[in-house]
Amino acid sequence: DDVTKGDYGHFMLKEIYEQSRVIQNTLNGRISAEHVLEESFGVKAKAIFDQITSVQIVACGTSHHAGLITKYWLESIAGIPCHVDIASDYRYRRIIVQPGTLFVTISQSGETADTLAALRYANELSYVASMAICNVATSSLVRESDFSLLTMAGREIGVASTKAFTTQLVALLLMTLVLGRRHGLTEEKESGYVHDLHKLPALVTDVLKQDTAIQQLSIQFADKHHALFLGRGPQYPVAKEGALKLKEISYIHAEAYPAGELKHGPLALVDDRMPVVAVAPNDELLGKLKGNLAEVSARGGKLFVFADESAGFDDEEEYQLIKLPAVPEVLAPILYTIPLQLLSYHVAILKGTDVDHPRNLAKSVTVE
Ligand code: G6P
């Protein structure tokens, strides 16, 4: 039931907990045991995908962060280039369209004024086609795009987007795989990713088991004025999303940085009143990330590390560790987002803010 809070104190918490189910709904009918079912993209999609050699993504807010993660997937898995723009910026500048480019918008509501204006602008340019990743079937964005892939998040009421974001990522990963097929992604590799996707709903449930530990941790944020979120590679957009959630609902100033960029500025801010959150799945950049975190500890920064249990972080004095289950690398951006949603929720509760309706923000921004 989408319009009542049920046993939850807030829609946001309910929507965080719905993620396992709505991710499953977004996968249903779109993957077989081994493959992505391309027919689920609609009748027009195949002929369009055959022509695509690059992707342009445009979105706002949390949906833009989903686009930033997709860039990593498209380039590393599908082997095709991807540009990502903020809609309010894209709509007012001169755009050079590479031949063979698919224009993709991402939006929960499908009514965000800047995203819609960007689509209308793009429809006048020489893109092969426009595709919407959207949560509302009847929205303007879906109607005005050549085709769409719907996220099955159900109605999202909390202003801070949670389940819409993770289902967008699922849809965008499916898109990455069907484009990848045309650019050297083997059947065997595709089925490996599809096997991972089948495990995703259960992994979400596992990650949610850290809720109590994260609630404990949140006490250390409630009296702070600033926080820094660090990640490398596709975890950088995850860090951006974590920082955005904290800003939106707890009103703590939070910034995200690619961990390797610390020494070019943000290290100057680090002291013992600055909580630093690190997103640390066990990926190829882990060694580098550990080096960056040592720089934070050396300056007295308070580190909160969300790490894979196999990542070799020990409970040391300079770290507070939240251990997450070992997860397939491709799914890490989806799964590591969830503890950061919980963190911002619990901090906001401690601060007594209006979690579902944060001040000055709207669920859907339909004016410029
Ligand atoms: C508003 C909402 C955000 C959302 C953004 C884009 O700012 O508060 O949660 O990410 O709009 O919305 P859309 O519906 O286009 O995804």
C-alpha cells in the first residue's frame, strides 16, 4: 500500500525498506535465468539500440547521480562512451551531438521542468532517439520520449528519493547490458551480470540488517555542522548521493569528493569535528582508497568506513566500521547507497527535522 506509512514512522523509512521488493518488481519480466529480455524495452527499441555507439544522459538531483553511475557501467561493461549532464545546464548550452547517440533522461516523476525542457531541446537535435527511465507511466517525459523503461518503485512520497534511485540503477544496468551485447559483451559475461541481478533483492535485505548499527553511528553526526563523503570510481556518485541525502533531510552541510582529490583542497577542512564517511567496497581501487583514508586519520578526522567484510578493514581506533556483506562489484553502487540512506534518516530523526517534507524542497519541481 503506497499511500500509508504502515508501521513506519515516516514514508522515507518505509520506502527504504521497500527496496528489495520494488527492485524485484523492476527486474520481473525483464530478465530470464541467464539474459536480459530485450523485448521488455518495447517494440521500437531493438532497431534503435542497433544504431547506438554512445549515450547522452540528462537528469536532475538524485536521478542525475544515477546517470553518473551509469557512465561507469556503460564505459566499463558496454564499452561505449557516455556523457552525463545536469538538465538545467544542458538545456541552455550549445550541444554537439556525436552520430549514433541515444539521448536518455532519468526522472522519478517524469515532470521535472528542466529535464522535460532538456528532452524537448534534444528532440530538435540529431540524436538517434530519446529514451526515458521513469517511475510514472503517464508522465510528460514518457509521453514525449521515443520509448521508455519504467522503474517499478511504486509511488514515492518522501521528498528525499530512495527507492526511485535504486530502481533507476537497476533499469540502467539492464540498458547497459543490452547495449553491451552489440559492442562485444559476450553471452557468458551477460549471464554473469544477470546472475548477480538475481541475487540483488536478497542482498538488499542483508544490507538493511545493518540498520541498528547505523542508528548507533548516527548519534555521532547529530551535533556536527559539516560532513565529508568519499568514494572512488563509481562510488564517488554514491558518495554524492549520500551527501545529498544528509543535506536534504538533516540540514548538515555535506560534500562529496572523489577520494583521490582530497589533497587538492578538502584535506584543509579535516579536523576532529569533521566526520568523514568512506564508501569502500572491495574493488580494484580499495588499496588507493585506504591510502586516502590514512591521510584523513593522520589529520585527526573521524572516519566512518562502510566496507566489504572481506576488504581487510579492522576495527581500529581511527576507524568506525560498518561491515557490509561481500557483494558483486557491479552491484556495489546500488547496495552501498542503502546504508547512507539509513544514516541520513537516523541523523534527521535525532535532529527532529520534518523528514518527509524537508524545508524549502519539493518532491517534484515542475517550474524552472
Ligand atoms: C527534486 C526532488 C529530488 C529529485 C529531483 C529530480 O529536487 O526533491 O528528490 O531527485 O527533484 O526529480 P525527478 O522526479 O526528475 O527524478
